Amino acid sequence: MESVWDYPRPPALEPCTRRVRVVLGDVTIADSARALRLLETSHPPAIYVPRQDVAPGALTAAGRPPSFCEWK
């Protein structure tokens, strides 16, 4: 088992060792063997899937400017 308190600061980016699938209902939205994990002290891992591994048309723009984090 991993502990979020063992994750590094500054954050680290590493390849996922497992296949990542995102399924909504019966529809696969994303399927990737190339996803990345972002590890940061005291935070759960964030998983990033390459855009090429997301089903076409599965995502739409939010219609607002992207968010910003002053710490990253």
C-alpha cells in the first residue's frame, strides 16, 4: 500500500504501470497503456491520459478559461 505522505515534493511524474480505462455506462471513454501518474505529497495520485487515447467526441470544451493553480 502507498502512503500519500511518502510522495515527493516537488511533485513527480511517472508512467502508470497498469492499463487505464475510463468507462461511463457501457461506453469506453478512454483506454491507455501510456497514462502518467502525478505524485505530490499529501495528495492522491492524479492520472493523466494522453488525448490520443480518449475516444473521439467523448470530451467537450467547458466553455470557460482553464483554471490556474498558483502553486504549480
